[in-house]
Amino acid sequence: MEQLRSELALILGEGISRLETISEQAQSRLYALYDNDGKPMPLVAKYFRHQGRAALEAKKLTMLGHDGLVTVPAVFGLVLSQQPPVHEMLLMARFNGVSAEAPARTAGRWEQLCEQIVEGVLGWHRIDSHGLVGRVDSVQENNWPAWYRQRIEVLWATLGYLSPPFFTLEDRQILYRSRQQLTNLFKDFDDPCVLMHGNLRLSSMLKDARSDQLIAMMQPGNILWAPREYELIRLADSGAEASLLQHYLQRAPVSEGFIWRRWLYQLWDCVDTLVSSGQFDRPRFDHAREQLLPWLG
């Protein structure tokens, strides 16, 4: 932390008294910066452990900010550091607010916040990909089922190479069976791909602490173009996020197949995170496995 503080002070050309961790994800960490007087600086630094990811997020934020209705962090600069361990940083605008996970003061304010979020997300979802599909770093002309099958095969092969010791035979069997049933799981699928935030969850949103009004959406995911149903997979199936999901589906219903593909997506999303970061969400994987099992025949 001290080395990072000194590095940022050198880059910005002014003293930094301390860094404060705002949030941490599998491959990144977000810091608030404070000047020599202990006052918050108008920017934050997002630290990436792997090279290339900072530029991809900057590109994604630029697209979301340019084409959407919701505020996203403005990118001030990209830092490529050779200091060990080699890392990258994005310098972005800081927002004053609290996580949208914090309970709203009234039921009416919660309804209003949900409407703001859904309208903002639909602003992105009205932007057609014109035949493109995929992640920020691997966009191609294809249809979603074919692209997703390719992605699963890459993850399956990589998982076989890594052979994580905590991955059980039962875990591998459910992944194998889901691969075998992909044709059935995507039967009659014809939804177009649209612009994705890619990490839609309450923890990725900021609201005003007093008014419960939406301020900004943060922490976008790697997926750039995908069908609308894929945007919804990170919303929990209980509590406030389940309520947000229902608000979205009331405004913009998705295909009936989302009932089972939701769990397919979550299952392989856990594998994707394991392969890319080494972190594995066992409870989420097990829950998705239990929910998907009845649909595998």
C-alpha cells in the first residue's frame, strides 16, 4: 500500500496522505485518495493485477458513457507501471454517494430507484450490435448460442489443464452435462445482441444517501455485446435484487428460456472467474448447479 501511495503521488505531482479501499473484485481493487490535509481527492484509482485489463475497462466505460443514459465514471488517465508486481491503474472521477445495496428510506423511494436503474439499463439495451457478439477483447460477427458454445469449450479445456484440486467429480459432471445439452437449452433462441453493462448488481451502483436517487453505475464487466437476458444473471433470486429483476422483466420481458439459461450462465460464469483469477464462488456454483439440474433431462 505504501509503495502504491508513493507511486500515485509521483504520477499526480502532489502528496497523498493515504489510500482507502472502496471495493475489491477478483482481478482489481478500487481506492479512494486523500491529499496531505486528509481531504478526499476528486478521483479514484482502480488497480489491476493483470496487464491489458485497464485499457479494456477504459474502452468499455467510454462506450457506456457515450451511448447511455446513466452516468459512468469518466476516465482521466491510464497508468502502466513496471514496479513489481507489474500492474496497471485507471484514474477515474470520484462520486459522492453510497452503494445501492443500502436500504431505501421508504418503499416508494425503492420503487423510484428501481425505475431509474431499469430505464438506464434499457438505454444501453436499445443499442443493437448489428451482428457483433462477445467480450471487449474478442468481439466477432456471430450469433450468441454459437459464440457462447465457443466460450464454454475454451473454459472446459482450460479447466482440464488447470485441474483445481477442490473441483469435484460432481462439479465436472454437471459442466459436462450442460455442454451436452447446449442445443436443447438454446432451442429457438433468436434474441439480438445489445450493449451490455456486464456486471449488473446493486453493489455496482451508487445512489444519493439522502434522496435514494441513482448517481452512477460503476464496475462494468468484460462482456460487450450479448442478449438482454445475459445482463440479468448477476441479480440475486431473493431480496432487493430479485425485486429489481422483476421490475426489469415487467418493463422488458425476456425469452422463457431465461428460466433455465440463467443458471447455465451462472454456472459457467463461476468457471470463468476461476480460470481468470483463481477465485471460486462455491456457494454460487452449487446453487446454480441445483437449479439447472432439473433442466438437463
